[in-house]
Amino acid sequence: MRDKERDDIFKRFQESFGNLEGHFHVLEQRVPIEIQMEYFKYSERMRHDNAEMSDEDFELYKQSLFDEQATVERKKHVLSALAVSHEVRAYRLLEEYARCPDPDATDWAHMAFTESRLSLESDLSDEKQIYISTGLGGKGEKLRFYTLFFASENKPFEIYQRQVIEREFAYYLPKESCEIERLTINDLYAELLFLIPVRKEIKAILDNVISECNQYGNFLSDAFTMTNVKELSPEDIAVIIKRRYENDKAGH
């Protein structure tokens, strides 16, 4: 990806949040994007039907959630029905179930609980409620990102360079209200899993921390790979490193 294309992507991402006013709700759990999309489509159909939830319905839903014989599909239906009901009792039931959900319904339970909380706060508050969900989740009003940094010219990091990365990242990122959850330094790359406030300028922060490290020698590339969909596997990283090496040899 060319630098300008990358800059444009970060700019559009930042503008999408910078122009929003309201209270952000971030899905904290890691839920695969495919399941999120399935949930949103299912939930939209439930809202379209807009059936009132009677006392009898609620009791049946409650029984189904904690019935070990109930199918996963039944529990998904119940969870979605409770989430779109806009009722406090439904929220409390979802909260209870989400603490210890069935393994096959865990992601659905977290989605339903978050939607229920958001709908109730929207009903009770004049402030606009904004829901943000990503594959890696987040915490509070911070999103979780996975970032892959590369050694310049594919030269393995020296011991002092590893120490510089650890020190500068640990010093600079918290100053920007970011939370480092994991920093792993390998021979040719470093992996960072961190939380960043949604309104912060992501690219500027990472460019600055790279610049701080490179005051001790230009050992860290100013190019990086970043995603909030999933963490990259060792196989994914090997493919990216190989592609970078081949492009460098070709002069791209």
C-alpha cells in the first residue's frame, strides 16, 4: 500500500469519529466479524417484527436460556428477542446469562447484552448513543488494535534496539491515554496489542513513537500494518515479511 493511500485510510477513519457527538459504546469482547454481521441481520428482522414481550413470553425465554436441552438456535432467538425488547427485566436477564453463557452462544450473548444496554440508555438519556463493534473489541471508549512494526531493511533488531522499543513504547503511548496489553519483539518485527481512545489520531501517535525510537538509529521502519479485525498469526506475518522483502529487492 502506498503511503498516500495509507494516510487517506487513517484520515477517513479519524474523521468518521471526529465528527460524531454522543456517548460511545464499544463492544468489549472479541467477536468475529462474521458472527457480528449475522447477529445484526437477525436482530434487524426481530426489530422489524416488533412483537410485544408478554409476561408469559419472558418466563419462557428465561426457562429456555437456562435449559441445558434447549438448542443453540433457540437460545440465539431468545437472546435477540430480549435484546430488542427495550425492557429492564430483559437487560437484567441478559446480564445474568452473559456472565456464564453456553459456549456455543457466548458471542451472541455478548452482542445481545451490549445491544440491550445501548437501547435502554438511548431511551433514558437525551444524549446520542453510538455503538462501535470491531473484531478485537475494546474497553470503555477505547478500541483495541493489533499493529505489526518492521525492522528497517530487514535487519534483525539488536539487543539495545529491543530495549529502546520497549522503553519508548512504554513511555510514549500511556502519555496519549493508550494502554499496552502486549508488546512482543521478534528478530524482524514487533507486535503491539493496545487500546486507544476512539477520537485520538492513531497514525500520528504511531508515527511519533517510531520517530522517538529512531533517534537511536533508523532501525524501525516507518511502515506498519494495523488492524482491529483480528491478531495476525505467525503464518500471516511470515507472508507479509516475505512480501516486503521481495518488494524491497524489486525496488518498490
